[in-house]
Amino acid sequence: MSDHYLFEMRHIVKEFSGVRALNGVSLAVRPGECVGLCGENGAGKSTLMKVLSGVYPYGTWQGEILWEGQPLRAYSVRDSEKAGIVIIHQELMLVPQLSVAENIFLGNEITKPGGRMDYDAMYREAEALLARLKLKDVNVAAPVMNYGGGYQQLFEIAKALAKHARLLILDEPSSSLTSAETEVLLGIIEDLKREGVACVYISHKLDEVARVCDTVTVIRDGQHVATKPMSELDTDRIIAMMVGREIKNLYPRVEHAIGEVIFEARHVTCWDVTNPNRKRVDDVSFQLRRGEILGVAGLVGAGRTELVSAIFGAYPGRSSAELYMDGHPIKVKSPEQAIRAGLSLVPEDRKRQGIVPLLGVGDNITLATLDHYAHAGKIDKNAELATVEREIARLRVKTASPGLAIVGLSGGNQQKAVLTKMLLPKPKVLILDEPTRGVDVGSKYDIYQLMFELAASGVSIIMVSSELPEVLGVSDRVLVIGEGKLRGDFINHELSQEQVLAAAIDARPQHAAA
């Protein structure tokens, strides 16, 4: 790793309508170094990277950026890319219908004299770039939509390398990857570091930060907290710097009484949307008790999201199920019917299914309960605002005002807004599908704490999660789904990750629940 800095950001200040999102933040990276940028949702990480990458052009912020010791004044993303700075956003920027090669060279096409696309050259270069990323089984002429999320994340890195990136910014790059795909990604970053490519790695998964980063910079509330070598830190110390307090136990378990069976799902079956002969969920039945937190685990693609979507009446394909609330059969053919029956769902994909991006934070929060504020065909705005302000304070949603478009909030604060929206109908059963995906440690702690409080008040919770430590940390009982079937039903007493994984892989159903 070189002694001189490839780039430096000095005392960056960025304001939005008089509110300081960044207040004198500094960051520096050497060639071949990976710097972990850590902070809670809303701390200013994404804003800082948008300044660096030219999304916020020179002149809209204060401070100084030096590239190899010289001032860098980027008026656009293209200007920063010319210098060798490329950002890979959390939401992939690929065009599904275009080929892999066309996506890799999008905006950076190889052309023949006269301006026609040189597809042969692009295919050769794309194959070489993917080989560098250890992907040798990809048809670069095939549409990107033929490949899963893990491949697509690596295509984004190939796109960055095609632009001759010398500084690669990765924003939550593993949020949609399996553990195996994440291992490949981290190995690629280590290879790039050896080749002299500098990286800024933004992630809430601190085990990944510890694995791949040489240095960690922490920002909190738009201010620089500390920059330290990773060798001097551990994950607990990073968390303490991020949230301003020590979190000794990430899962603040509260003992709560578990009562009688309140909800039952029998023979839940879902057929694949594109292949009607294939079952995504195959005859799954289970019970849920009052005040119980039921974790749903399984490998990616096992059918967990399809299961809870069908229960909530939101599965897009054909499905069937027998549902009972308090011992009485209920009909759920739509989310509206589900909410009336006492069910609420916080969906896996909040951007597509949880929020209306351009609506205000307050309007999003009350979207599922607007009828509560309607009188004689008019909305009681004062009553609605009082509810919104109370809920924003209760869940500590960071927003400049309830009228701010929710798309302007960080991922964790959007998630809190979706959560409070689905709590307002006062559900008997709350379904949480990947509730902490893309959420920082402090917000995770708040969400777990809220879950335990709800369970103690008698609300029953179904939580789908890909993170086994999370499942084991908060659940009273764990269902394991594999290939659409119920593979295990365990009381969470000294239950190990190995037992859950073994059940997910083993086709023989295991039932250890009383």
C-alpha cells in the first residue's frame, strides 16, 4: 500500500434547505487501500459519496477535494469518472433487457469508425473483465435479467473496471447477496487492492468491514467521529463510535408471556408466477401463539417471502391457504382484507412495495389508516399530523419535517416509517420480511427493542430473515423452509446455526417444537 494519498476530502460541508447534512467531514484513501465508511442511517455516508462522485457538483458544497494532490472540481458524474472515481450504488443501475456486455459498456461503448457499435470488441473485453472477476460461465450476449442478484452485482463491478476505476466506492454491495456470493465479492476486493485499486466500502455488516478494510472512518450526525486502523478496532468499538453509546447486547431480549394459539395457517401453497407447474411453497402449515416471535429461516429462494406474501394476500401468482384468527376462519384475498382481519406486513422490498417515494413521510405513515381521519369525506389534517408527529418521535425517524418526500430519507429511516405505518392498524399478527436489511446497527437495535415490546403487549410476530444470528437472537420459535416445504419447527432453546442450516438442506422434516 502506498504512503501518499490517492484522494483527500477536506472539511466537506453540505446543506439542504439550511440543514447541515455534512459538517466538516474529512476522508482520505491511499492507492491499494480499502477504507470502511461506517455510520448509522442518516449519518451522511451517501451524501459524502455523492459529493465525491459528482452527483452533487462542485459549487453546491463547501470544502476541498484533492486527487493525487491536485484540486478536483467535478461538475458531473462523468467528470469524476474521467478522474477514475466510480461508485456502485446499493440499487443496481442495470438495464434488464440489455445484454451483459451492453450493460458493462453502457455510456462507455466501444465503437468502430463511423460510430457503429463494435460488438465483437465489447464481447471480448466483457469476457476478459468477467474472467478477472472469476466469472467464466456467463454468456455476455444474453440479457442481464437472465442472471441473479449475485451475478448482477459483479456485472456492476465489471462496469466500473471498464471505466478504468482507480477508486471504487461500494455502497452496501452485499445487501442482496448470499453468504457464498459475499465471499466471492470480498475476495475480488482483496484482489483489486493488490492491483492498486483504492476502495471505499460502505456497509452495516461490520464483519465484512473487519475482513476487507485496512482503515475505518466513522461519521455520526454529519460529523467526523474518528479514523483508525482496523487493527486497533473490533466490531463493538465501531458500533460504540457509530451510535455514541455502547451496545453490549444487540438483541435486547425481554422476557414475555406466550399465550394461546391466535393464528393458524394450513396447507399454504404457491405456484410459480412464470412456471405454473412448479410450487414455490408446497403445503406448509403452522401455528402462532399470542405474544410469540416466530422466526422463519431458510436458504435464498426457499419460499419464505412467498409464504408470508400468500398469508397477507399479496402473492402475485396463484396461491391457496386456510387461515384462522382466534380459531375462526378468515378470508384473505388482498392486503386490505388482511389488514381488516388483523394482519400487517412490512415487505422485503421497501422501495417497491413499502413506500410511495414522492409522497411525504407523514403521508406514507398514515397511508394504511386514512379512513381513521376521514370525516364527511374530508381528512382531519390536525388529527393526522398529531399521529404522525407522535409516531416519528416514538420510532426516532430522522426527518427534517413530516412533509419531506420519503425518498429523501436514509434506508433505515424509511424502514422505520414503513414499520410504523403497518403498526397503526393495531394488528394482532405483525409479519416482518427482512426487517433490518440495509439498516444500521443502531436502527436494528431500535427495531429489535420494538419487537420485544410488541410481543410483551400480546402482539404476535412472524419474522423472515436471511441472517441466522438475527433469527436466533430474537425468535421464540423457528420455522425452517427448504425448497418450498416445512423442514423444521424448533423451540429456540440452545438452538444453533448449524441445526438450522442442516434442517434447511436436509429434505427430512424435523419437528422439535412442543
